[in-house]
Amino acid sequence: ACGAYCDANELAFSPDGSVLYIADTTNVVRWNLRANRVHLLTPGRIGGVFARGTAFVALSPDGRRLAVGGVPGIAVLDASSGRVLATNASIPLMWGIAVSPDGRTIAASEAPAYPSFTVAGAIRLFDAASLRPLRTLARLEGSAFTAIGFSPDGRALAFGTNLGASGIYDVASGNRLVSFPGHTTNIWQVEFSPDGN
């Protein structure tokens, strides 16, 4: 059982569907489905991040870079070899990760480090190559962003929270475009249709 980290972002397919990346709370695995070969990309900690494990993976649109979120931090790996391209340990506890359709931005949802007794969430944007922080897109008090996903054109970011709220932010302005309050519990995945509508 993976507890609080059971999430759809534990898996990511390559653009052609031939490779599956899996975060299993300890490692990141690259599974070549055609050859049925498994390669361990991350044997545990990486450069100051993932002291308590890995939880989320998101692949760049070209399939060459893999964003990995863990506790704490983010790393960008070469998707074939697992070579570490960048790390950032500034996020203490992560609930989701997404790569923009142009591959230039990584969105990460964060919450205070466990065992914090406050609930507060943020969506932070990072440069996908260097993991340099760009800005905070949104903040919540009293709940956490438990799911995030870019629209196909990269202009909007959908979100879900641990209290069942969901909606969409404009990435450029940070304005909330729409809210959907209709759930009563955690939302673990959000995704746009291929046409973005």
C-alpha cells in the first residue's frame, strides 16, 4: 500500500507508448514494454532530494526528460539513462507534478512538511531544464492541491484539492478561471480532453 501517495502520477507512458515509468515510493523504474526489460533509474536518494522516497513522475512531451517528485524535492532525469540533469529540494511535501506541453515548465503542488498540523497548499512553477523557481501560481489555506494538469495549449492548469474542490487557473496571470466545488473528498487526478475543451 502506498498510503497518501497513491496517485495516477505514479505512472507515465512515453509518447509512443513503448515505455512506462513507475515511481514506487523508493525508486523510479523504466520499463521497456516492447523488449519487456526493466531498468532502475533511481536507486534511492538523488543529490539532496528524495530522502523519504519518490512519488510522482511526469514525462516531457518529447519523451527525453523525466520529472520526478518526491519527499522532499524534484529532479529532472534523462529518461533513458536516469542521469540526473537538475535537482531542487525546496518543496518539502509534494502532491503532484506536471510538465507543460512545450516542455519548458514544470508545475508542482506542495504542502507543508509532515507532521505539520496546518494545511496549506501551493502550485509552484519551475524551469524544466534547471528547476529554477519561476513563481508561485496559486495558494490555498485549509486545503492542498492534490492533482494538477496542464491544458493541451499550456495556457491553463486544472487542479483538484483534498477537500473536493477543483477548477482551472490561467497560467500567465494566475487568475482562477473557473471553480467546481462539487466533490466531498480528495481529487487525485485531473486531465483535459485532447482538444482542451
